[in-house]
Amino acid sequence: MLQTLVLLLLLAAAPLAHAASATLGWDAPVPQAGFLTPEGYALFRHDATSSTFVEVCRTPAATLRCTDTLPTAQVYTYHVKSYAGSQLSGPSNEVSVPIPGLPGTPRNLSVTVTVTVDVP
């Protein structure tokens, strides 16, 4: 007796990781009498789900850029502040970065089962 069973299944797998990065750059402040010289810069961001800025990067004064890794597809808004000791300046202008989404989700998954039976 010959029996053939063909079964095609697509198992659910963990979603693919989606990550993007944004490199942001800025200009140093113009030196002014009575103002502290910056020791460095702190980059802050918020996403579309929150209006609270959180620090994502801190650089020394000679570094005028930072790369931030963005794990989800949405719009992020940034500003940068200079610091000297524990003192922070006011925020720079804001810039928004839209991160594109994932590709479309497949639909209409189906299963094909073929059974062949050879009965003598």
C-alpha cells in the first residue's frame, strides 16, 4: 500500500525587527560675554506617542553630531541643548524625522493537503 501525504503549512514566526537610525548634526553656539563655554551637548527626542523629551545622546563639545537608533516606524522630534557642568541651555530649534513603516502584511494564507492512497 502506497500512501503519500503532502502538507504545506506556514508557521507563524517572530516579526522581523525593524530599526532605522538618524544622524543629527548642529552648530556650536556663538561665544557670548557672560555665558559659560559648553562642555558638550545633549540630544533629546520624543515620539508621536509622547510630548515629553528624553535624553538619547550626550557628546563632548568637539562632537557636533549624534546617531540615534529608532526601533519603530513613526515620527520622532529632536532638539539639542549645550551643557556646562549640571547647567543646560535652552533647547535648539526642533527637527522631525519620519521613519517609514514595514512592508504590507500578506493576506489570505491557505493550506493545501494532498493525500494519495494506493489500495491494492
